[in-house]
Amino acid sequence: MKPLLLDYIISQKHHKFRKEFPEIDHISEEYRRLGLSPKERMTRRFELLTNLETPVFLPEERICYIRTVKNIPDCFTEEEWIQIRREHFIHEKGYLSNLSPNYEKAIRRGLLSLREEADEYGKRMIDAVFGLSDRYCQEAVRLGKKEIAMALSHIPRQGARNFFEALQFFRILHFSLWLEGNYHVTVGRFDQYMYPYLKADLEKGIYTEETALELLEDFFLSFNKDSDLYVGVQQGDNGQSMVLGGTDDEVEQRFNLLSALCLRASRELMLIDPKINLRVSKDTPLEVFELGSELTKAGLGFPQYSNDDVVIDGLLKLGYEPEDARNYVVAACWEFIIPYNGADVANVGALSFPKVIDSCLHEDLCGSQTFEDFMEAVRKKIVFECDRICDNIKDIWFVPSPFMNVMMDGGIYDGGKYNNFGLHGTGIATAVDSLAAIQKYIYEEKSVSAEEMILAVDTNFEDNPTLLARLRNEAPKLGHNEESTNVLLERLLGMFADALEGRINCRGGKYRAGTGTAMYYLWHANEMGASPDGRRKGEPFGTNFSPSLLAKNKGPFSVIKSFSYPDLTRTINGGPLTLEFAASMFHGEEDVKKIASLVKAYISMGGHQLQLNAVNTDKMKDAQLHPENYRQLVVRIWGWSAYFVELDRDFQNHVIMRQQYEV
């Protein structure tokens, strides 16, 4: 580790090199006046931005490139976007996101080779990349940085010859994709396409494990130089997601030395990027889970674990080819996507399970003679909501990205080999707990009438504190490994999957049901009042695929049994079980082994995804009062880690409210 470089980045001293260019803020007006095509606009903007960039080298760094142009103006005017939205469905910002480019091919072959296959716009963008790279090379020569100058005299025109050049090549590509205007650009299976370079250099004696780690840490620091400029719902939500491990065609474990070094680099640097995802299976050795648990102990909120046994099977059932399914990666948060050729829009919308229950509560409960009658109403409402969401997604359009098009096999202008759409399923625990309360008290015990439940919910339980206490403290809760809630979980997810099965989207792809929530655990909760589980108006849902914030703590093993109960191959869009552990429980190696055993147990039980937080409530509360003392306090939000003090208060409070477990 290079303390000077690390401090330079953490202290944001490099921000002094950034410059605003207000004169380019309105280039969209000029592009409109000239009647430029979208591809021409993207290309001209990229050429402009690369020309404005100033080569800068930070103290001690070996992997260079930082953003010096702070503002990236839009390619279209507000009036043009209004017209585009009249004609098309626009996802998020309208620019490409959540893709996993083919870094391996570019790094191996070099951009001159890819230029031969590019269209006129891709060629111009590659030439712009060369221009900036040449200026960096010239500056390196001027400053006497021989290693960097030698590398940049070869890459990115030609393929990388060694580990150092491969890492620097990646940085150039990643930097350029963001500068083009894409966002949530993922890293992919980094240890698989980079390990051959490291292995060859180790065999030649160029590096030892320790010197390779030092270079890797320098490379990891590069992810944190510009990440505050990358767009997201919150700071830290930037999609720099790296996948490690997994299985190959023969179901052999692919966790290698570089995988282990990446985990070690993250643990030593204690930075939120890159965000680590581990592909594992029931056959993954416990030692790998222990390495991952060391990061949990450190408080990074990652790795996020994805279960190959479940994920690959689920992707195969959706029609992905075996080679692609086995090569899956994780998008910005948790969604499963295919690198190189997949153009899935894995977060196109979200179904609120609690809103479905609320609608059925008011429209169907009094007329339902049996609980099965009520569940049939729930099923129909889920179908209705899926109809509504899917019918709204027509003629989806993205701003064409010529450089990303170069980086994807077969191009990306009109989609890819896979064009499936993913829907989140939010508030699952609140919905299951609400159904369990209705089933028990209204239909089984008959101790609460339908009218009484509806009135209590509509009045936020103000006039019925007895029922409120009963629902919050005595009613069944998902995560307690009770048959009633486990079965309801399976049924709700099954209804969601059934409602989407067979649907074809506007790009000819399928719809994928998922168990993630993204930011909807706050947004959807704010859109409705109280719920039959005893949740009051204004209280949020649990994040992702996790117990309600109301559920009493009965231990993590109870939780993993509940959340591995359903067949999760049917809701394979992604969405992890999220568990918080008290940081105080980590004292030594035995505690790390306990966490590792818990994770392995969840994977062996058929859980599809898992992420863990080690949190200190007192520290978080003090950080709200004295943020200047906690700049590197890291927490897991929904599918990404962030610095606690950079989050909005609502997100901070939610982490503080979550259940904390011990093993």
C-alpha cells in the first residue's frame, strides 16, 4: 500500500485538478440547431471531452488517468427529451447502464484491431482515446515516468504484454466508457480475464505476491479517483461491481490467486470501490467463505455472494445458453447479467407486494369467505399490476453509445443477444407478514374481523393500540422459520413469476421476476399507509429480500432457513438476503469462521444471493452528529456499499433501524 497516494485520494486533494467548462454546458443547443444525429452528438461530445482533459499524475501512482473535466453536458435539450419521451419509453437517464463490456478482448487485441471492425463513429471515438493516451504518454516522458511512458507507447493501440499494461489498459477503457456518458459500467469477471497476465509475470519472476498486491492496490485506488462524479441515486451507487470466482464448464472452481489478492486489497484499503461480488456454490471450500468474511469483519459491506447452483439453473430456465449462463456477472447492484453480449435491462420497474396486499385488503377482504379466496384476489392483483407495469414499457430507446458498441460483441445499438427486462419485487417481508396476520387472526382464530383490520390500518392503529401491539409483537414474521410464513413467501414469489412467465417485451425478450428492492424500500413504503403486519405509516420496508424491521431477532440461522425455502430459480433477476451483524461480535478468527459457516449454509440450502453488514449503532449515531470524524465509515445500502456520512438521513436511519444478529 502507498499511504501517500491513499491519503491523497481519501482527502480529495486531487479534486484541485478539476475544472468546470461552463462554455460547453449548452452544446445540446448547438447539436439541435445543426440537426445532428444521436450517434454524431455522442461522438462529438466524446471528442470534445477527451480534448479538454489534462493529463495529471498523482504522487506515487502507477495506474494513471483521472477526470479533470468536471461537467459532462447532455447531448439533448430538455425540449428534445420531452419529445423523445412522447415517442419512447426512457429507462432512467436514457443512457446505457448496467452492461459488462468485453474488456478481455480489447486488452488482449488492442484498440487498433477493434478499430478495424468499428463503424465510423466508433473509429472516431477510438482515435479520441488514442489522442488522450498520447498526451498522457508525452507527459509521462516529460516527468521521467519511464514505466508508464513505455506502457502507453504500446497500449491501448496494441494488446497488453504484461499485468501492469493490462491493468493500465483496463483503466483507460473504464475511464473512457464513463466519459462517453454511460453509467453503472461494471467490471465483470476480473480475476478470470486478468489472471493469465499475472500468472505469466509471476512465472517470469517479475512479481512476487506482495509486489503484485501493491500494484493491484494502486489499481483499486483508481476506481476511487472519480467515483464521486459517477451518477447514482446516492453517492456510492456507481456500479463499479467486480465479480470473482465461480465455476467453469466442468463445474470446477475458478477462485484463483488473483481472486484472493483482490479480497486482500479491499480489506487493506477499506474503500467502497470496486464493490466485490463472489460467485460461490455448495462445493466452494470453506476457506473462500472465510476470506470473504474477513471483509465483512472489516465493515466493508461486501462481498456479496451469488450461488452458481441456483443462478445458473435459473438463467438456463429462462433460455440463456449454457456458456453464457455459466459466465454470468452481477450488474451495478445484484441483478444477473451476461457479459459481452447481453443487453438486459435488469431494473426496468418494480412491483410493490405490500401495495398489492393493501389494495386487496380494501377491495376484496370483506367479500372473501376463505383465506384461499383472498389469496386468489392477491394473485389476480399481482397479474393486474404486472400487466400495468409491462404495458407501460413500449418502444424503449437508449442514446446510442459508439464506444460501448465497440466494446460489446455484436454491438449494442439495437440491443444484444439477450434483451430481457427485470422487475424488482419490493417489500416481500411486509407483504408476507401481512398475509400471515390476516390468515391467523381473521380466518383461523376469527379473533379480528375484516372490518376491524381495515379500520385499524386506515387510522394508522391510533384507536386500536391493543391490535397494534399484537400484530407487531405476537403475529408470525418471516424470518422466524415458521411454516406459515415460509409457505406464503413461496406462494407470493411463485405468483410473481407466474404473472411474468410467457410475456414478451418490446425488444423480443422476456421478463424476469426478482427479489431486490433498490431504493423502493423507502419510496414504495412512503406511497402507502399502515399495513396489517403492524407497520405504521411512514415506517419503511426491509431492504431487499430480508425480514421486516418489525421482526424480532431469533437469530440468523432461522432467517437463512426461511429465505432459502422457496425455489429461487424462478425469481432470478436478483436481490440478496441482507443481514446486519453487530460489529462487536467480531473478536477473532472463530467469529470469522462462524460467519463463513453461516454463508456456506445458506448457499447449501439453496439461497441465491447474500450480503452482510457489520455495523456499530453507536458509531453511526455519532457519525450523524460528527460526520467529519467518520469519513471512511462504510455501510451496505441495497446492492452497494457507501460512506455512511455521504448518505441522505433517510438511508442512514434505515441502516440504524435494521435488525442486528450475532452467531
